[in-house]
Amino acid sequence: MLITPAVKKILGYYESDNPGVKTNLARLLMHGKLAGTGNLVILPVDQGFEHGPGRSYAANPSAYDPHYHFQMAVDGGLSAYAAPLGWLEAGADTFAGAVPTILKMNSSNSLLSKAVAPNQAVTASIDDALRLGCSAIGFTIYPGSDDSLSMFEDIRELAHEAKSCGLAVIIWSYARGSMTKEGETALDVIAYGAHMAALLGAHVIKVKLPTAHLEMPEAKHQYLTHHVKIDTLVDRVRHVKDCCFNGRRMVVFSGGETKDIQDVLADAKAIRAGGGNGSIIGRNCFQRPHAEAMNLLEELTKIYA
């Protein structure tokens, strides 16, 4: 595997990591159509756990089959495929070595009472990730949730074990808790959550695209006083990257709910222009007809390439 200068530069940012971790980061960065660019497009399929199978896959019944998603990641030339334990086990042999995989280590569900503080249960182990040949683990935190501190403790332990075994760590950072619904995607909140993920030791950080809304009064004062650029999505992506150790950590942005293809592509262009490292996009792919999804992935990879 020939490591490009762009990838060598990124690997150099992870100064404490062992050769095993750097090898697995290189596998993500040197696989598929974006190999060597320093950018990633990852297919995450954990929505069945989070939202239920009907809500997630009824729009495209082929998507009830775990093999469908493995094959989409392979055919699309994607950087990696992320899923919970059982979903990966269902295709682990057929697709062994075909695409780097990420074991999603914790999950929640939409049947819980709204009165329960947002949290996720650890649903897999590092041994599972090694047994399945994964390159990385994925873990969700909910900054702002009353249960967020226990989530931080969980990922501390899992990240330590993962890194000692040579696995990379990807943290999904989604704000929940006392902020308004609008505040969950506010720039100051998204940037804060991304920074927390970096501080918790993430190699790759996944966040939602931020809006220009500023939620926290103290932060808003600083943004306005120091004229932080927030007007365009490009500006906001660049700020989130700045908040991840001045760009020394990779940040990918979620696609969210299914929306118009042109909007998805416009987001990707802004991510690219703002210095983001790519997209982690699920529902906007597998909820579409197959041909349409593959065309979308082709256009996405062209943008990031």
C-alpha cells in the first residue's frame, strides 16, 4: 500500500499512536475511490437500531438485507462501512477484506420514554471488533445529556482498549439535553461537541452540519466580539475543523435525513471547501432506489476527490 503525502501528513498528527492504529487509519484513507486524498466517504447503517427497521428500510425493501449495504459500500468505492455487531456479523464472511469496517459499539432506540436522559448502551466489545477484522470502532456521545458523563467514561475505557489493540476510534458527537432543538445544530454547540470528541481521543469525529445559530450566550458574545466568520456553511465547517485541534483531527459530517440530491451535493461542496474530511452518509443512500443511490455516491466521491 503506497501511502500518499496527504495521508502521511494526516497520520503525523496522531503523535501518540502505535503502528497498528496508524495502519488501520491508513486502511481507511487508502481505500476506495478517495484513496490517498485525505478525505472519506463512509456508509453508516445503524438506523435500524436507532429508529426501527420499518422507518429505516421500508422506503427501499432491499435495505432490510445487511448484504445490500456491504455491497453498496463495495460498489460505491467507499472508504469504510460502519454498523452494529449483528449487522456486521451477517456479512462478515462474504465481504471479508472487501471494504474496511467500523464496529458501532453503542446504540439506543426510539421506544424509550422521552423522560429518560439521552444515553446509549454498549452493545459490543473490542474482541468483537478484532474477531470481525474491523479497522475501527465507532461510539456515540451526547454532550449536554444528563447521562453524558457516563458516556465519556465508557469511551475512555473502550478507546484505551481499542488503541492498545491497534484499532482506530471514531466518535459520533451529537448534542442533547437542555439546549433548544435549534441549539442541537447551533455552530457553537456543534463545535463544542466536536472539541469534546477530540479531547476524548477520537481519531475521526462525526458531527452534524452546523447552522449559523448561536445557542450559548457566553459563547455568542465571544463569537461576535472576535468576529468569527459564521455566515456561510463553508465558514462554519472551517470553524468546526479549527476547534478540532486546528485541523489536526479528521472531521466528517453526517448526511442526516433523506433530502434532495442537489442539497446533499451542495453540502459536500461546502464541506470540501471548508476543509472537512468528508461525509458519513446513510439514509440519503439506502433509502433511495439503488441506481439513484449509486449515482449520488459517484457524484460525492468526485467532489471529495
